Amino acid sequence: MNQLDDSHKGMRENIISAATEVFSRYGFKKTSMEDIARALRMGKSSIYYYFKGKEEIFQAVVDREANLLRVKVKEILESGLPVTEKLRSYVKMRMDLIKQLSNYMEILKNDDLMNLELTEKFRKKYDDEEITIVKQMLEEGINRNELKVKDLNLSALAIVTAMKGLEIPLVTSTMGVESLNMVIDDMLDILFYGIVKR
């Protein structure tokens, strides 16, 4: 039984890997189950044994990409850096990784992905997760007496909203890593220190 489970899991992983490349090349809308089956050199009906349809495969692809982000986030959260440096590292890593994760990015920018309701469900899941991560860092900063935050929820939402505002320009621009880091540093300086001269 265990060998069967491993075999099932292995086949699902193969489908997700092949689908990741196909979705990256054609986008969600233009990708068909036939395209995924062709990339795997198997019949379309075989894929339906493991997944209900294209949406479920795409969800698995995006989840895998999001997991890459989670692993890197965990490393940052567990580092001994001051909280302001953790936030900087988190934002830079996130922006850099998102530029590479084309399928994850598609759900962030494409309102016509499947239908709006399903797209919003995807987005809400990842938005809530990000707000929780940022809130955790802010809380740590308060406890370490590194930050003064009036409203944790509102501050976390502001930081996540600012990051999201940079996503589309980042992905569509030819901005290099150095330029991107300068933009992120400027944004974080405004968030950390404000714009009012004291």
C-alpha cells in the first residue's frame, strides 16, 4: 500500500513539474490538458486519474511555487538579524523570487485567469499568509524594543500592500537586481522612517 502511495505521489509530482513548464510557456488560459499530456508523453485520460482538471493542476503548481517562498521565509524568520534587516531581507527575497515564479505571478496579475471568484480565492490565501508573516516580524520588533507600531494589523497590511504595488512593475520591467534593491530600500526607508523631516 505504501509503495502505491509513493507511486501515486511520484506521478502527481511528474504532472506538476511538466505543467509548471507548460503553464510558464503558454499561461493558464492558453494551456490545455492536451498540452500537459503531450509534455508528459501520456494520454490525457491518465492525468484525470490524478487531478480533476486544469484548475486543480494549476493550484498544485502555484502551491509548489509558494512553498519555495515559505522555505526561504522560514530561514529569514529564524535568523538572528535585527527585525528591520529581516523585513528588508524578506521583501528583497520575495520580490526576487516572484520575478522567477511565473505561475505564482500569473495569479497576482491576471484577473481573467479562470474566473474572478477562483482567482480571488487564490490571492486571498496568499495575501493572508503574507500579512501573518509580516505581522509576526513586527511583533518581534515590538518585543525586542526595535519597533514602535501603533496598529499591528494595519502596519502589516500597509507593508504587504506596498510590496504588492511593486509586483507588476517589477515583473514587466527590465530592472536589474541593483536597481530593484534601491527601489526596495527607498520604499522600506519611507515605511520605517516616514517622509516628514524631524
